[in-house]
Amino acid sequence: MTSTETPMMSLTLRIWRQRDRTKKGKMVTYHVTDVSPDMSFLEMLDVLNEKLILDGDDPVAFDHDCREGICGSCGLMINGIAHGPEQATVCQLHMRSFADGDVLDIEPWRAGGFPVVKDLAVDRSAFDRIISAGGFISAPTGTAPEAHSTPVPKKNSDAAFDAATCIGCGACVAACPNGSAMLFTAAKVSHLGLMPQGQPERDARVLKMVAQQDAEDFGGCSNIGECSAVCPKGISMETISRLNHDLLGALRAGGVPTS
């Protein structure tokens, strides 16, 4: 190796292997070498899978799609931390965040609402059902209205934009000791409830989405804050406060939660 070459890394990986949701899983140890610090974490798993396939073994299943930190498909627990040591999606986590010789425990999201499909891949369709319960607005179709026809206070528009950055990766649920999806639900409720277009269904939206969240086997929120700490988009706990404000208001107005 010349002085200009990047030193390669060797790592020990302890990965959760589980054939499907009906079978018991276990941690299996693998060794990978020639790992570049410039690789993403998922690229490192690709290297492992290429080796497993060449050896005639079953590759490790894991969720991924855009690999640009946008789609929210990827998600792993790395040494007990959702998405790993950096506050970013695991596809944007690079191997330079680790040291040569490290031992890494890699597991799927652990939550009642996220059953394991295979290995590190989980079923996150519960999030889709929460959004379907009320994460939308009623709007007339046709010609788009003038952009400034409905003034929106900057404070509200900024807060709505911050909430709308949620990509639904599920790290908030995986990090929460209770397995709560409250930060996700709050983000989806808030980014609509803060805007004028979201007002007609505001009460019904929060009642239906919270009821659906409870029906999906997620735990209750006790404001521990682990969700916000690992959120790759930095969505704050204030979002949960907004949801609670809307929920109490809807209940006081005579709303009844329905799943």
C-alpha cells in the first residue's frame, strides 16, 4: 500500500438471521475484509452478500431503495442504535464512522408493529395504515390556486415543513423503549394541521390516526425523547406536543376515537 492509498478495514459482523416471521432467529457471526472507509454501510453489506452468494449461502435480507436518505426504506439497529452512530439514515452512514477490527451487532427494528419479514427486513405497512386513516386533505381538483391566495404565517409554514421532512423510516419506533410510533404520527398530523388546507379534517384526522396507531400494536409515548435523538431528519419532540394539543382539543369538542 502506498502512502496515498486508503487503508482497508476488517470487521466482525454479528447479524440477526431469521428465515421468516414464524421461525426463531439468531445472531450469526461473519467476517468481512477489504472494507473501504468510503463505503456506505449498505455497500459493506453488499460485499458480504456477494461473498455469501459465491460460497453458496443465503444472502442477508435488508430493506433499501434510493440509498440517498430520502425514501425511508433502509433501517437497521447497529450496536443497539437505530441507524448507527451518526444521526443519518443507514444508507448515508459511511464505514469511516467505525474502526478497523470493530465488532458490529446488526439487528432489525424491534417493535410489535414491525414484524420481521426475513433477517433485517421488517414489515412497516402499519405506517401506511396510519396515514390512510387520516393523513390527507380534501381539496377541489382543477386549476391550481394562486400561490399567495391563502396567507400562511411563517412560523406555521416552517414548522409544517420540518414535520413534513419525516421519511417514515421507523427509527423513532425502534429507538423508543416503549416501541411508540408517536413521533411519526405527530409529524404526519402536524404538517397538515398547521396549514389552512388541513383545517376541515383537523379534529377527525388526529382522532383517527391516533386510534389506528394504537390498533397497530405500537407502545404508548412517555416522552423519553429517544425518538427525536435518532431521527435522521431531526424532527423535534415539539411535534408530539402539537399532536397532544390537537388530540385534547378534538376530544373536548366531542370527538370519539375510532379505529
